[in-house]
Amino acid sequence: MHPTACMYPQRVYTKKLKKVWASKRLRAAGWKRTNTLIVDDQAVNFCTNFGNGVLMPIFEAEPHVLQLAAKALQEAATAHRGADEASAEHAAAASLTDRWLPRLSAYFEAEALHWRHSVRPPEKRGWHLRY
């Protein structure tokens, strides 16, 4: 450890959902503490909203998937297609090897009945061991 590490702590950036819930527009659209989840690969990102966080392993694409995504984005740029179309193709390419999103989807579907009133109380740690 560097001698000055304690003197100059690292800055921690978190994703604060209170910004979402404080917005009048989003609140009117139905966003609130009881129905909002944040999915991330680092628990520190949702430490201020622990009850709303779902920890998920990091997605690591295989090289051929990244090549497909790069090709789709390049084709979108040369054909002047919209960014949404390119993003959809990128997501489709990435989903070829992503084994976590289907499991996360199965977890959400199985637990949905238990989360009728609020997503905060149920224990979400270790979900990937059950699904």
C-alpha cells in the first residue's frame, strides 16, 4: 500500500436512484422505491440503494462477438442508419454468448409474484446460485 493512500482516499462513484425518484416527470410515470431495480456488476454502485440492487457478474464478450458488434456499428455509420438500429444489432450480437441475462430474466420472472408490493425487502444476494 502506498504511504499516502490513507491521506487521499479514492473517490467512489455510486448510482443514486434518488435522482430518479426526485424527478417529477419520472415519478408521474410510476418510478418509485418499491418498483425500481438497479442491476450492476459492482455492489458499490448501488450501496446507497442496497434494497434495490441486484449484483450480476460482469459480462465479458468473446472476441468474435465484439467483432460482430463493431461490424454492425460500422455498417450503421456507413448506411446512415439510426443509432437505435445499431444498438439493437450490438445487443443481438452480445446476447449470443451472454449466459447471465437469460438467468437474470428467469430470476425476475420467478420472483415477480413475491415482489407485488415492493422489490426492496426480498433478499437478492446469491440469486445466480438459484437460477
